[in-house]
Amino acid sequence: MDTMKRGTAPTDFVRPGMTPKEIVAAVRSLQGVCFTNVGMRDAGQSDFKNRHRIYDLKTLAPYYNNMGLFSAECHGGARWHVGIMNRRETPFEEVAILRELMPNVLLQTLIRETNLFGYRPYPRNIIEYVVANVDIDVWRCFSFLNDVRNMRSVAEVVLKRGRLFEPTISFTSADWTTNEYYLSVVRDIVDLCSGTDEIVLCIKDMAGVGDIRRIASLVDAIKQKYPDLVLQYHRHITDGLAMPALLAAAQAGAKIFDVQEDSLVRFYGHSPILSVQAYFEESGIPVHLVRSEAEKAVQKVREWIGHYEWAESPFKGFDHTVTRHKMPGGAFPSSFEQAEKGEFLHLMPSILKVMSLYNRIVKYFDVTPGSQITWVTCSGIVNRYAKERGDAGVRHIIDLIERFVEEKAQDLRAMTEAEQQELLTLLRNAPGDFKNMLLGNYGRLPMGWPDEWVYRSTFGDEWEKKMSERKELSPLDSLGNEDIGGPRQELTEHIGRVPTGEEFILYLMHPKDALSMIEFRDKFGEAPLVLPTDVWRNGLRKAGDRVDFELRGKPYTIELVSVGAEYEGIIHVVMRVNNKTRVYSVDTPRAKKVEIRMAKGPQDIGAPINGNIWRIGNPERGAIRAGDIVHKGEEIANLEAMKMENAIIASFEGQISEVCVKLNDTVQEGQLLFVIEKT
Amino acid sequence: MTRDIHKVLIANRGVPAVRIMHTCRDRKIGTTAVYSTPDRLAHHVFMADTAVHIGEAPPVESYLNMDRIIDAARSSGSDAVHPGWGFLAENHVFARKVIDAGLVWIGPSPEVISMMGDKIEAKALAIKAHVPTIPGISNVTNIDQIRTWMEQEQVSFPVMIKASAGGGGKGMLKVERDDQLGQALSQVRSESKKSFGDETVLVEKYIERGRHIEVQIVADSQGNVVHLYERECTLQRRNQKIIEEAPSPSLDEGLRQEICYTATRLMREIGYTTAGTVEFIFDAPTKKFYFLEVNTRLQVEHGITELITGLDIVGIMLDVAMGRPLPFKQSDIHPNRWALEVRLNAEDPKNFSPSFGKITRLQVPMGPGVRVASGVYEGADIPPYYDSLFMLLITAGADREDAIRAMDRSLSRNLRIEGVKTLAPLLLSIIRHPSFISGEFSTRFIEEHMDELISMFRDESSEDEALKVARYVAEISALGPQTWM
């Protein structure tokens, strides 16, 4: 490595604990360029639906630790949500594992300004709470509207914690995304961050659409205006032209480039680390990289990547038409997954076509949540026409929008009366987020509000009222602080215990999925962290198959003895767990569920403990039936458990509307016994 | 008059049945188990030499069914009956029936059982023997009687309503307020009727923060009465003991001698034979003790006395039943250990809700200073019809600290029970609590410290966590890849 300076620690020119100023200075003084390795986040997000488990990714950490990287992107974006929902591992666990295994590496996240790691704008106090509780060194923060105002809260907390803030401009190719436009965004950013000494600026080409001359020109324009600004280029490879674009950006002065292991590269992620290094060096640009370690990491990936074939997109190969439809790398696999599940995979070419027209009607950047808004809106339109009018209908609507946008320049009056009517209902079923965006709830659109007809099409008769309600403020300024105790109490009630701080943050971001995750982990413990991927996905398949793992410093082995045949919805599995034979009954989806009604509402009387209902009513008045009036404090049943009697007391005056148990029933604690209507 | 016993029918189940069979085995005496339908595969059934089915699940049809039990004794060739504790242990009618059937009754005479079983009569006898008693009122049938007595004797709430025929913590209720009197009185009467076939009740002043101390007595039919020192049984939940120890940490030597001799005097006075216990409530601030009741049976916690004295109380009961004199004098009894017992009940440790079901895994603690009395085996069922006690864990050491240390080790490291919830986490919290360690506690300790005790529960162990992983592997091995993945 002739480009590496010899010293005590030649590889880590930056490391955790350095101030933002020190990091920026180190990059500036670097001869040549350096890399952010996105192998632990965006590589998986772009081509493997974010399914790469920390169990496998952590095998790369020892190599990353000595690779001489600028940073490792391992956190944020959709990896956060998918971790909770599908991998059942939390971003907090991942960071803790990686910190231990690669202490020299700056850990990097991707955060959606006011949306943080979720899908709605959060008020300032929640942003501050979450950012202050996530242990990340480099905070790459973007806005799908390039509304820099929305970044302020994240920037303030990151800077206050002494971590590096990396404001990001969302990049796309369109007639309106000129250098002047971007320079105005950069100016806002430099103003927000009081100069260029403590930030790295990222250009985020999330779809992989920036052509070579375009990106060279943009980098050059920024460097002309802000010579000291350190620039990072994040470019997806979807159009097949990424590597020359990277070189052009490097030659124009960009310093940091996003790459990933060659063996992780498919079609929508980033360029291969070894190839980029070789290409740059050959072109005379030194690269700060310990190539031998990078080669080992590339090789390591091959040991486990085969377990993720199922997660790859069914839509294979580069797609140069991305320059028109602009679906970002990260959204590709998930969109195709949804299309496959919803059985409309065959409509994908039509949906992509509609997207390419749609993005000329409403102007923003196709990155979360914008990409989701685009996807849901466009796939909704195509699906509706396909359902109602078949293939002919799909051809018709594409033809209509195409003529309206391309030939008539969105001049409604140039269309026939019937076509006008159709366009004016086109967006009526658009998702709520689309409507929120039109109302300014996410911030200012980069090119201002869309045309009036869009509001008429979306809101129908209410369009004028809705237009008058549009907000110019950033959500940071329009959203009042939310009481953080409320959701904490809610979560406590849901899980029946005090949640950890980390569980609470998961819940703030993704309430429904966090609950399901917490329930899963309460039941299955650390299975997501300790099981190899093949066992995680398929279990043990034949008698004698075994899995070895360590848990909290002790060795464990699980060996399969047999899996029984299904009987009445139950399968018995016999395994040896550390040599002890255990039999597990597993419910299949066909298992009969004995539903036990639990007391929930204020009118429900539940069993205080497990036991037998040996008397309904009381000795004075005899049995109690539905319709009877009962008095506050009156005994209405008696429950015996282990030879102790427990009186069930009516807690208020009322009429019994239902007796939910029979005499001599065995009941569970909390089981519904009576419903009483207050009188 | 001496007679031999060749085969004992144990009219019980679970822990007491198994405990009695152990001594019979030592003495080469045959055993007969009785069982109800759900107990067909229970532990005590297989410990015995022969086993006889005596009826269905409800106790009145099986373990309280006197005629069926006596028939079982005859048909199995048993010549003696030991009632254990609970069920028919303090039922004088049963004792009489056993004797009338020509069988040996291993217990005190029906007359003594009857006398002591009636709390009102027992109290009168205690007064006669100059044993201090708690102020109270007998034969209560309505709440006005209680109110009048409270007014006359200037007694304030709380008061205790007790079934005259009750025992073992059953059929008694503490009443805090006047408006609870009616409900409480009818509940005690009903429970008493159901459990003991008699609804006579008495009401007593409730000694706040009292300590519960009892004296173990053994006596033979030659008139020798010897005490085996006291036990402290203060830690209770719902009036049922869950931790006992011997000796008592709350007595000094003078009080110890006084309480033990008072108990011996009373038992001599009433002509008691075999093993029995005199229970007292001890008011620590005033250093006064009051007579509570006599338990005319082997007690759950007899094991700690055995450990500190080195004697076998069940063996003594067999000897006395055979007409032999006690082989020792009072001056021969020298306790030289400290012993601690915890009751492993199948209950939710947070709210005492019963937890019945199958014990899927049972790993019993071993190691120095540990004795386990178990009524179950791995794979056994705990049916919902009977007492929740399924195992006693007893440790002993040179002093109290030693015994606690061995108990801590047994509960925290070596005990593993899967399939049912047990009190183990609560028991561990209690013996680790500073008040327990310093010996400062009352009968209300558990209710007063419940939240604190629960907060001391250990949430997880690495073995539990490994089993969660195994559960996952089992599910996926059976079901294959899941849609949520």
C-alpha cells in the first residue's frame, strides 16, 4: 500500500471519539480518496430486502476494523424497520455487537430528517430523545424534499453530542434539478451548520441516474463555491454506469465514495470495493484502503450469501430505464416483493412507465418516504385500471397520461371533456401520505406546489379548501411537542412490564411491529442473534441434524430426533437440547384454537385466580342468571382453587347481561365470568 | 401392651404420603397407597408396595372417603393407618372408625383429636392448664354477637374469624372493617362446612405483627411427654406458612424454655400421645405468647425438627402406635443445628394463583446440607383438586447463616422446575431480604413487602434463554420458513 502513510495506526485515519472537526480535517488532508463501506446496510437493502442478519454481517467486522475505511454504514434506512419486522433483531443490538468487533470504525446511519427511522414526521422533542439515545458516529441525514429546515433538530443534537453530521442532498436527473438549484440547497446546509469545517456533505443518487458529465459538473460547481467542503458521493448502480460516474466525481474533487463487497453486488446497490479501488488507482487517484482486508471480507461474504437467494429481487439485471422511472435502489426489491405477493408482477413495466410520467407532475425526490408515495400512488392507479378494465384499461391510462404530460404540457383545457373528467378523478384514491405531502405536512416541495388540477383530482369538491390549508412551515415548526409519557404508558400496558429505553424507541418508530417483535423476543429469546441463517430460516431438517451455539458464555447444542406427522393441527418435534430429550408441541395454522374470552372492559367481571367455579350466585338468593339485578358488593359467584374459596363480587349496581361460564368450569386468571350492565 | 405393625396404609397423597413411606421402608414395614382417579400415576402410588383406587377426583369421594379407605386397608392386608397431614388427619370420626375396624391408628386418640379439634374446647382446656390465650368469643352465628363482644371487651379491628374445626390456615379470615363482617362470617362458615363438616366459628382479637411459634411434642402411652423444641413459622401468605425454621430466631433462652415447658404441661394435662404440636402467637414487643391451637398430627414442617435433633418423628409415631415407650428422656434432646424449610407450592409467585399442570422437567437440588421431600417426579401431573404443595426443600447448617446460605444455593442454582409456576422466585427473594436475614419479620411480612419482593425476582437464566431458542428451532423445524421472515 504505497498510498498509506506508515505510522502507529496506519489504517484508522479516523476513529470513534474524534471530534467532527478532527474527522473533517483528517479527510481533507488525506492524499486521495476513501470509502464508506455500505456492505452492512445499503447493499442488503438494495438487493436482498434488508434480510442480511447481524449473525452473518458481524463476520465482516474484524476485516472492516483493519480496512482503513472512512466509515461503515450499518444502521438506519429501512434496515431499522425490517430488522424489527422480519429479522427480529434490534438496531441497538446490532450497534452493540459491531462496536465490540470493530472498535476502530466510525459507524454510520441513514436518517430521514423529521421522519427519523419511521414513516411520519416527529415533533422536535421526540427527535431529540431518539437521536440522543442512538450510539452512532456519522449521521447521514436526507430530506426527500431537500427541505433543509427539516434537518435542524437532528443536526443540533448530533453536534451537541460531538458526533459527525452528514447533511445530504437528494439527487436526481430532471429538467429542474440544475446546479443552481443544488447550490441553493448547499447554501442552506452550510448556513444551518455554520460553515464547512464540521460536516461532510453527501450527494445521494439513490436511484443511480446521474450521468457522468452531470455529476462531474455538480461536484465541480459545489467545490468552486465551497472549496473546503468535504464531499461524499453515494451512487446506486442501477443504470449500469456507476463506476465511470464515481471516477468523474473523484476527479472533480469528491473525497468519499460508497462501495460494498464485490460478492454482495447485484443490480441496485453500490459498486464493488475491489473494482473501484483498482479503477481509481489505475486512473491515478490514490485510495485509502487496506486491500488485503477488503479481499478477505469479499471472500467471507461468499460463505453465507447463498442463504439469502430467496430474498433477492425477481427482477434481475441492470435497468437503464431507471433514468426515467427513477425507482431508487432501496425500493426495488421491496416493490417487486409487494408486486409478487399482490400477484401483479406482470404489471411492473406499466407501473414503472406511470412512475416516469408521475414524477413530472409532482416534483420531489424518490427516496423514503417519497419513493413509497410514488410507488403506492402509481401502482394503485395501474392496479385499479387493470382490475376494472383489464390490459386495455392499463394501456388506455398510460396513453392518456402520456399525452397529457408529454404532448399537452399538463394543460387540462387541451384535453377533451371526457379526458378532463378522467384526469380529475385520477388521484382520488391516492394514499394519505400523498395528500399530506400536497398539504405541506412534510415540508416545502422543491419546485413549489403542483398544478391546481392535481388538487382537484385528489380532493374533488374540497380542493379549494385544501389548497387554502397548505402549510409553508417545516413540520418541525408546525408540530407541537408530543407527551412522551403517553406512548411509554401505552407500551407498558401492552407488554405488561416496564419497557427498556430501547424497546420504547422501537415503539415510537414502529408501534405495531415493535409490539410484535417484543412479543417474539419474549417467547424466543435470542434466537435471531445466535442461530445460523440456515437454521433460522429452515430449522433442522432431518434426524441427527444439529446446531451448536453459545449463549451468555455457555455452549449449547440442539439436535433433531424426529418431527412427527401432523395430527389435529399439532406436530410433535423431539429434540435433544444439551443431551436432554425434549418434546415440543407445535401448533400449525390448522390447530384448533380454544378461544378464552378475557375480562377487558369496565363492565366485565374476570376470575381473580385460576380455579373452579363451584357456585354461581350466592346462598341467600340462589343461582344468578342473565337479566338478574345485582347489587354492589354482592357475591355473584364463588371460585375454589386448591381448597380455598374466593368470592366474586359485583363491583357496582347493575344487571347481569351475560353469564360467561357454566357451573364447575375450570377458569383461568382474568377469564371473563360475567358482563354486567351498569344501572 | 405392645403390638407389631406389618403394613401401613397411608390415607394421603403427595408429599406426606411419600414422607411416611420413607420411614416405613427404613423399618421394613410394608406400605399401601390410596389414590383418586387423577392420581393414578402419582408418585406416592409407585413408592408403595400396594396401591388401591378409592374414588374420583373430589376429595369427598376419595381422600375424605372414610369407608373406602378402611376397605382399602382391609383388602390390601394393612394393619395400621397413618393419616399424614390434611384430609382426615385430625378427624376423630375417622380415627374411631379405623380403631373399630381392628386397625392400628397412628396418631392420638379420637377423644384427644375431638377435644383439640374444637377450638372452643381447646381454648377452655388451655385456660384450665394456665396457658395464656387470646381474648375472643366462641360459638358465633351472627355479626351482632361479634359487635357486642368487641364493645364489651374494648377490642378494635382487625379481628380473626376462625372455624372451630379448622386448621392448617384454612377456614380463617382476618376482618379489617365492620362492613366486611357479614361477608367474612358467611365465607368462613361455608368453607368450614365444606372442609370440616361443621360451621361453628369463633372470633378472636387479631395480634398485629405477631410471630408464629410452635412446639413439637412427642408422647408415649406410658405418660412420657417430651418436647423437641420450637419452630418459627411466622412467614405466611393467606395464613398458610411458606417458610419455617428451627430454632426460632425471636426467642431468648429463657423464653424458649418457658414456651417449651408450657406446651409440655398442656399436652401432659390432656393426656396426649404420639407426635403433636402446640401453636402460639408471640407478641415480640411485649414478649408475651398466647395459645393458638394444638395440631393433633404430624406437621408439614416436622422435617426441620428432625434435622436439628437427629430424630425421625414418623418413626417415633410408629413406635408409640406399637405401644413402645419413648427411647429417650427430655434431657437427652440436644438440638445442635439450624434448619430452614421452604414450601414449593405450584403457584404464581406474584399473586399466588394456583398453577396446575404437568411437571415437564424436574431437577432437584443436591449438595451439602440439603434435604428434599418431594411428592412428584418429572412428568407427573399436579391436578387442580388438591393442595398446591408438591415439594419441601430443607437445608441445615451449624447456624442460621449457614442454613440460609445452603437454601440460597439450592433455590438459585440447583433447582429447576418446568411446566408449572412455583413459589421458588418469591422464596428466594424472601431469604435474601435484609429483614429476613436479620430475623426481623412478622406474619404480615409478605403482604407488606410483596412489591419489593417481586422486584427482586431474577428475570432470566441462561438455561431459560436457551430453551426459548430451542422452542424456536422446534417450531421452524416443524413448520418451515415463515411468511413473516
